[in-house]
Amino acid sequence: MSDLTKQPAQDAPAVPDAPGADTPQPAAVDPRLLVREQGFAGYLNDFKRRVRGGELGSLPVVIGLFVIAVVFQLKNSSFLSADSLANIGVYTSGLGIMAVGIVFVLLLGEIDLSVGSVAGVGAAVWAVLSVTHGVNDWLAVLIAIVAGIAIGALHGFFFAKIGVPAFVVTLAGFLGWSGLQIWMMGNEGSINTPSGSVVENLTGYYFEDKAAAYGLALVAVLAYAGSLLLDSKRRRAAALPSRPLSEILLRTGVVALLAFVVAYVLNEPAGARGLPLALVLFLAVLVIADFVVRRTTYGRQIFAVGGNAEAARRAGINVNKIRISVFAVSGMLAAFGGLFIASLSGGATKNLGSGNTLMNVIAAAVIGGTSLFGGRGKIWSALLGMLVIQSIQQGLNLLGMASEIQYMITGAVLLAAVVIDSVSRRTQKTAGRT
């Protein structure tokens, strides 16, 4: 063996420390936070990064709404008229409220197939109590909503405590509550909505005073600007990057333009009926639900359970409690939405909530951007999805298209939304993000 191989290995010569090596280096900052410090160019880069990473958010549905509006307006100039927009707002409200409940369930990564039947039961409870037995109208509405909460909580109990899959529990509920609804409606099968009742006014009342629509637009803009400023202030106080004032002003300006244009269309043109009460109530449900999901501990726990139930359990979250409560919320909003459907149809019937009600509600949540796989979505998905579905139906009605065409187009849009969601998740995994 050569002398070279017999020599012990020598340590590598020490490399002198680089200048400033002893100086503490700043901690790495998430690039998603840095973008807030880079102005609008940074947001453009962030947008490109999100698209490459599969984080499309509500972009596809917003583009879809724009295309739908342009196409139908070119085909029929009445599509964006005051009467047409008011109809879209009113017919969106009931199913949209039910879709908010479905968003809660989808955030858990589960499904609720019983919402149509629960809506029918809610309407039947109100009609039997108020119309048949003369119970105070407001009290009957309250009891109907409480009945929805109880039904939803029962579903949640079997799912969370007994371990029956949510699909099976709610499918059984779909069948069972439909039977209860038919039994409650009796031999006649329908109970008409009394004139001037609370339920009739849900979709039949309009604020004719122009100040109502403009006032609501102003409140919405001020609330939005206030939330942005408050969020920016909290982030600065926590030494986190925050939105620049110029961006806050731009965002507020865009929202103000949209809000006041809608208020103008609802108020000013000939034949305008004013601001629908149904739209106001739907927006109130959206705002409250959005606050609960994004700004409360309970909302963060819903996302945690939907993202990884076992990890949430180990973090100290009462997973069973969250699951039961979410299904209770779904039942409550289903019953409330059922009252809107009864108002539109002129009364409670044994078929209320059947047909394509369930499919439209689930489709609205998914089309709006809520993931079927849990842990990802926004409450406003219910509004966006319902706007897509109702805009398609309104446009096709104006063109005199048959209902079967509407079903086929809605089904195609739903399939496209699910495909986009699946591709988006796959792209995120490829990019190393979940």
C-alpha cells in the first residue's frame, strides 16, 4: 500500500468566517406576507404565483359571471334590467341561504343530503302552526327554525357520536323527513300563505324608498372599508406586513362602484320596484356567517377539523362538538330557506324542497369555490354560486329555453367547477402546498 494511503486523513482547512457571520440574520418571512409590502406590482406577482400553484380562489366563477352577463345581455337587452336583477336577487335568496349551510358542512369535508327535506319540514311546521292552528306568525317561524336546528343536530349526533357516515345519515334524513313533511301536510297536500303574513313578505316586500337601496350600499361600503382599515391596523400592531392605504382605497372604490350601480338599477329605471327584503336578509346571513367563519375561534376550529380531524383533536378541539354544531347550522339555514321557498311558491306543499332543490344548493356552494374535500372555501361562495345558477336560469327563461336545457347547462357548470377544484388541489400538491 502506498505511503499516501497510509497517511491519516487530514482535516479540511478551516474556512474563515464570512464578514458579518456573527451578526444575527433576520428570520425568513413567508412570501405571501412580503407581497403586502411590494405594492401593486407585488400583488401581480403574487397573483401569478397563486395561479401557478393552483390557488384560483373565486377567479373562475367571477369570470364566468361576467361572461354570462355579457352573453345574455347581447341576446336579450332585458337581462340587466331592474326587474330582471330584482328577480335574480329574490330567487337567489332562499336557495342561497340553504347553500350557506352547505358551505359549513363542506368545510368539514362532509355532505348534507337532507337540506331539501328539512326545508320542506320547516315550511310545513310554520304552515300547520300558523295557518291551521292560529299560532302567532312570528312564533311559528321561530319554531320552524328551531325544528331545523334539532333535525340538523340529530344528524350530527349520529355522525359524530355513533360513527355513521354523514352521507348515510343525511340520505336517511332525506327520505325520513320527506315522509314527515307529507304526513304533516295531510290529504290536501298544500297550505296557502296568508296575505300579509311574515312568510309572504319574505319575498314579496320591497323597500320602495330610494334611500333604502342607497343607504344599504353606503353601509356596505363603509363596513368594508372599516374592516380593511381595522385589519391593517391589527397587522401593523403585530409587526406584520399590511395593505398599503392606496390598495385599501382602490378596493373600497371598486366595491362602492358595484354597490351603487346595483342600487341605481334597483331604484331608478322605469318599472323598478326598489330593494327586495329577501336580498337584504340573504346578505345579512352572508355577513354574519362570514364573520363567524373568519373572525371567531369557532370558525377556525371548523377549518381545522375539515383540514385534519385527528390533528384538530390532538390540538384540544372538541371535534364531535364542532361536527354536531355544524350540522345544526345546516339544518337551521335549511329550514329558514324553506320559508323563502314557501313564500315564492305561495304556500307550503308536500313537494316543497324536492326536485332539483338539493342539487342546486350543493351546486351553488361548489360552483362558488368551496372545495368538496374539506378545509377550503368561503361563505361568499354561496352567493357567487347561486348568482351563476340563477343568472343562467333567468337568461334562459328570457330566451324561452326549456327547463331541460337549464338542467344540462347547470350540470355542465357544476362538473366544470369540480374539475377545476380537483386540478387545483393536484397542482397545489405538485407545488408542495396543501
